[in-house]
Amino acid sequence: MRFTSQTSSDGVTEQFFTLDEIPGVLWTPQDARGPRPLILLGHGGGQHKAAPGIVSRARRYAAEGFAVVAIDAPCHGDRPRGEEFERILAEMRTGMAAGGNPGALVVGLHGHLAGQTAADWQAVLTAVQRLDQVGTGPVGYCGLSMGCGLGIPLITAEPRIRAAVLGLLGAYGLAEDAARVTVPVQFLVQWDDQMVPRDQSLALFDALSSAEKTLHANPGKHGDVPSFELDSSLNFFARHLT
């Protein structure tokens, strides 16, 4: 792991890094020492590790004592976009323009990225836990929309993840993996989501095998998640990771 820059402000240290070909960012409390809970942040489709929503969430978690890491998913941010990704993306956009169901159309894209994303996260998790300011404390995952679609296969493959905040996605192509998720989950649904049919969101929540899972449904469209849900997720991770 090679750190490329470091800044500190408002009690939080932000460090950009690369691990092999994986670009990422680590946020920790300023002058942090010793092990602490770690939260992995998965970004949405077309976004990246330093998208405004990711940064604001990461800084809030870090200010409360967590270590937080985000990486660019394959074919996103600073990573190259391969020919197969471009082909799948073009087909998805054509289908959406023709009035196709967006939830069903993203399945191929998420399937193309999921395996590499899980391997990337596992490598980054191992490297980050070797750092003095992080250590081998409990791990949580937070990912909405594409972050949920890539996060569910990761959670099933990575036993170090002990709790997750998921949502803004439907059951298309994910029901089988979701049935293997047993960690506590907080699941977000936007009741008027124009991208994900409500029944599909509820079906994905229902498919999760977690003994503890909570549905948080709010009015509004896909990107209108209320700001108070950040506080709620912080309480959720504090309960399960500290």
C-alpha cells in the first residue's frame, strides 16, 4: 500500500493511496493510534471513491472514532474502463432509453464487476488492517444502489464483515446471494424510487437471511435519501461494531 497524499482538518485525517492497481482513500480520526472499527464504503454507479456523498459520510464516521475506507470500483473513478464494460454500459443505456426496467438492466453490469470488486475489497481490507491506526477490529460495510449490488456478493465472501447498511436496489439477480447474508442489516428504500420498483426493493429485503434486519423506507426518489439516515447508520454501526 502506497500513500500518495495526506491532509487533516476538523479532527479527521484523509489519506489517498494505491494498492497495486486499486486507488482508494482512508479516513481516520486525527492522530489515531491503536485498533478501531472499520467501515468499508461502496460508491454508486458512475461515482468514485471521493464523490461528495462518500466523503461527507466518511468524515462523519471518522469524526466519531471509526476508520473508513473507500475504493474506486473496477471501471470507475481513476481506473480504466475495459471494452466489455463499455459494451455492457452501452446496452444498458439503450435499454433504458427504450423504456426498459432500470433495475433489471443493471444486473449485467453489476455481475460483470462483482467478482473483481470483492477481490479488490478483500485485498484492501487486509492491507488496511495492518496499519497501526486501524488494526484488526470489527468491520462493517455501507453501500447503496450499485454499492449494494456489489456489496452483497462481498458480504457473502468476506467473514470479517459483521454488519451492513444496504439498499436502493432490487432483488433482480441478487436473491440467491442475499439469502446467504446473515449479518445484521439496515436496509434503505426510497418509496418513490424511479430507478428501482418498490416491490423489487422489498423483495431484496425479504431475501436477506439476517436474523436482525431493519427496513428504513422514506418518501422520495432514488437520490433523495434523508440526511437523518446518516445518523441512523452511525448508530447502527456503533451498536454492532463497538
